[in-house]
Amino acid sequence: MSHVVIGVDAHKRTHTLVAADSVGRRLAEKTIGTTSEDHLKAVEWAVQWPGARFALEDCRHVTRRLERDLLAAGFEVVRVPTHLMAAARRGSREKGKSDPIDALAVAHAALREPDLPTARLDGPAREVNLLSDYRHTLVVQRTELINRLRWHLHELDPSLELCRSRRR
């Protein structure tokens, strides 16, 4: 069988998958949920095409769990930048916008662009990045609270001398 690419249009609650052959013909489609159990259904569905690879529109806040589950199942996963998927949809014969049309456009973009970035499992760097982002958020919130308090105190008593905190 020819090389199959499974394009995915991902959303918060559902993922629509469309399998396309090497010339871009739609072979099948499936809609699943967004849990790891649902992703197992996608894996079971995809094994009918040995060597199939998945192409996901690059919106990791929605696809990170799916990427992780597909990589753990042994599939190759490529990330399709949004602008490439949009260009593939414009060049499509089907008019309109729907999840299956978008998933097929992702597959077409992956077929057309051979050097797309391959998804990899996140390592400790991802965890450090999340912790660093969280710390930054806490610092910003603390500063906002201090400033708001200072303005309230100024409103209550403009003559009040507030000492500035020492910076480390």
C-alpha cells in the first residue's frame, strides 16, 4: 500500500482524523475525543495502514497530549504550521470549512512539504519552562497587588510616606 498520511484537525473536545494516500485522496475519516483512551481508538484505527504517519496542525496547547500518545504508540508525527494548512485548504477542490476538510488540508500540506518538523517527546526542559512561566506569573501578580495597595493607601492618606521595599 502507498504511504498514508493522517491529517488531524484538533479542537478542545474532539479531534477529526482524515487518512489520505500518497496523492492526497481521502481514504477514511474518524472523529475521536481528546483523552488518552480516545487516542487509543485513533491508534487502533490507524494500524490498518502500516507505516502511516500523523500530521497535526501546530497548535500544541490543543495537540500536546495527542502527540505524546501517538509517539508512545510508535507513530511518526509531524507538525504542520497553520499558514501551510490554510494554503492547502485554499487549493482544495472542496469549498467551505469543516473539520474533515481541515484535517484533509493538514494531510495535503504534510504530503506537499517533506521537511516539516517532527514531534518529539518533551523532556525536563518542558517542566523547567512551565515552572519558570509560573514563577513569572506569580511575580507579576505580586507586583500588581503591591501597586494596587499603594494606590489605595495613597487615596486614604496622600501624606502617608510609604517606604520602598529593598530589592535583592
